[in-house]
Amino acid sequence: MGASRDEEAPAETPIVILLDTHVLVWFRQGSERMGKRARRRIDAALREGVLAVSAFSFWEVAMLARAGRLGLRVTVDEFRTATLGAGVLEVPVDGAIVVLSTRLSGMHGDPADRIIIASAIAQGAILATADENMLAMRGGPACLDATS
């Protein structure tokens, strides 16, 4: 039986936006590298409670900081705590995501990129990235160009 006109239609569920690691860093540091359109969409997702990051991105941030390729004003633990405290959701990496990451075609072998893409696919999320390979990937998640 169909819904009567008096019944309120269900609200549309907002789509999750999952941040690639570099976009997470740009977002948290207020970088000008992020485009205005992307910033508006990401800010809106945060307000709606649908902004996410793969737990693996914190591993990547830690490795970059350890190698001296990323300067943080705080420890990685503090960076993670502040990120989650600001309302960003953490997507855990489970076996299904790991297996899915091995099935991505047309993608280079970087395990961090593969895990992040698989996390976005598993969540049905839009992936916010500036990585040209990810933006051009066929069969991957919908993407938001973080420089737009």
C-alpha cells in the first residue's frame, strides 16, 4: 500500500563525504589549497554529521610526520583526538575493506590509497581528494575534487 498524502515523506539521508589523507590535513590546518566549493561541501557534511575519514589515514599521517614530510603542531594522537572531537567520523578498516582494496582495477599499488578508496566504496561515500589518479579512476567511488 502506498503512503497517503498526509504522511510525511522520509527525509533524504545525507551522503557521507570521506576525506583522503591530504584533504584531512588541509581541512584540519585550514589550508588554502582546498577549493571554496569543496570547503563548503565538507563544512556542510561536518554540520550534518556525515564527514568521515578512514582510520588508515591516521596511520598515513603518522608515517608522513615520522618521515619529516608533514609538519604537525601537535602529536599524531592529539591530531586524531582533535579531528574526532570536531565531529569527523572514523571509518574502521576491517577485513571486507582490505579484501575490497585488492580488487580495485586501474589503480596503482599504494596500499593507503587502495584502503581509502575501498573505505569510500564500502561506506557509499563521496571521496574528497585532489589525487588525479583517484579522480580519474573508473569504477571507483564518486569523487569531489578538493581543489574545486
